Amino acid sequence: MDIALIGIGKIAVDQHVPAINASSDWSLAATVSRSGRVDGIPAYSDFKQMLDENPNVRVVSLCMPPVPRFAYATAALNAGRHVMLEKPPGATLAECHTLLTHANERRLSLFTTWHSREADMVPAAKAWLLERTLRKVHITWKEDVRRWHPDQEWIWEPGGMGVFDPGINALSILTEILPVPIHLKSAHLKYPENKQAPIAALLEFTHPTCNQVTADFDWRQEGEQTWTIDVETDAGTLRLFEGGAKLEVDGTAVEFTGALSGEYPRLYQKMTELVTAGKSDVDLAPLTHVADAFMLGRRETVAEFVT
Ligand code: NAP
């Protein structure tokens, strides 16, 4: 299928283009970006013009930040194209629900992708937890914003979500591997005095049987970077780390036995399946927890952030 990539920035270049090029299902037919481009691919700066001139493009994959995404997704659905959304799928829950309604009305596929759920060891962690009773769950997601988001001012703006931009990846894994739904109990958000989005967040969730489900997100982490979920159960401990790429059970490494592929190749494989089956995949649980954190969170002002 011919596909167009919209918003040629870091993630489009690092992950989407290689995943599309490596797949026999997909052909990158066009890009739309104000300044970015992909060598050898027709480049547009006007989205409507690209849609009008490329009726062969059946799918558009939106890789820009969340705030502008709704307008592009609406235009694509109105033009009869299937839509793939980078995470977080939108700036608000309501706009995501609206997009799903539009997609269903037009019998088009909408895919709210969560790339971290496609990390190698997430399915093994999910299977292991299914058999056990939880005692304690803790997420540690600490990274250096200067290292991972240089020159990205949108992450600090309203709708950029601040530390939840990576934190939502942890929540996408958590909501995938826990056998039952959870909901937010409390949040403590730390805002730099010169920014509109938090640099750190402490979250506490309510779980039907486990009374300690917590998360610690921090963007001020220098040196070693940590993307870990620790779980204690009635029958052993689990550590899912390196963003879901590695797993230890009771301190012993679990070998990866799935098919070698990678997070983004798996997302594009899923999109092939959704379009072929005429289905959508829209799970808003991770975004719901982030929205609840902004709604319920106690706000603390911390030192200004300077790059
Ligand atoms: P980015 O490089 O800052 O932005 C991607 C591109 O979006 C920009 O190059 C820009 O292209 C376009 N864009 C920016 N603002 C826009 C606007 N207001 N209207 C239309 N287009 C706009 O960001 P990124 O790191 O690729 O992240 C994009 C999305 O991918 C985010 O939702 C992020 O959470 C997700 N993501 C990022 C990573 C990562 O490692 N960076 C990993 C996984 C997912 P032009 O200026 O050329 O139009």
C-alpha cells in the first residue's frame, strides 16, 4: 500500500522511514513537512495538495507533535484515507473519540499506536503476570530531557505534556501488561517556573487488589537512564527494563523467543492487518491516565528549566 508520512522530524526519520522501507507491505509515496524531507520521495508542504495529487495514498501516518495532529487526521479521514497516529494520539481525549467516530462512519481504519507496547519483552511480562496476584507495582521512568528532546520547544507548551511525553510510554506498557484496569488516585506534578508542562510527576493508582501501584517520572536524570517497571507478586518478582526490551523474573534474565522485528516494524505490520480487516485499534487508556493526572494533580513550582 502507498503511504504518506506527515511531519518529518526525529521519529519519522529514526523509525518510520526505516520500518516502511523494510516492509514489503508498504511503499513510501509522499511526505508532507514544512522543512523536513526524505531523499528520493516526493515532498509536499501542503497536506491538502498531497492528498489531492496522490489518490493512490491509502494511508497517512502522522508523526508531528500531538496538538496539530487532529486537524491533519480529520482532513485525511475526510479524504477517505486510513490514519495512523504517533503517541500520544492527540492533545485531548475528546478529539480522539471524535476521530474514531469519523473513522467508523467512513469505514476507515484508525490506529492509535503505542510503540512501547511493541517492545520485545512486553508480551512475556503480560503472560507471566496473568498467573499471579500483584503485591506492588512501581514504574521508574527517568531520563535527561536535554539529551532526548534538544530544541523541541513543543514539549513544554500546553498539550506537549512535558514529562508525560515519555511517561505515557510507561503507562502504555502498564495498561497492556496488567490483567485488570487501574485508575489514578493521586498525582504530584512539578512544573519549572518558566514552563507550561511538568518536568517530573509522581503518580499513585487504585488497583482492585494491589494497594501499591506507583510511578515516578523525571526528566532531570543525568547519567544512567532508567525505564523500568518492577512488580512484586505472591509468586516472585518481575523487572521489565530498558523500556520493555529486557525482562528479569526473580533476578534471572528471560530470553526473548519471539520473532525478531522491532517496535515500529510491528506497528506497521499491525496497520497492514487493520486495513486488511477493515478495523480500527484505538486504546485511550494511557492518555486517560495522563489526562487524569493533569485533572487531579497537585502542582508544585520548581526551578526554571534552562537548556
Ligand atoms: P519533532 O522532531 O519535534 O517533530 C516532528 C515534526 O513535526 C517536525 O519536524 C515538524 O516538521 C512537524 N511539526 C512540528 N510542529 C508542527 C505543527 N505545529 N504543525 C505541523 N507540523 C509540525 O518531534 P518528534 O520527536 O519526531 O516527535 C513527534 C511525535 O512522535 C511526538 O508525539 C512524540 O511523542 C512521538 N515520538 C517521539 C519519539 C522520539 O524519540 N523523538 C519516540 C516515539 C514517539 P516540519 O517543521 O518540517 O513541518
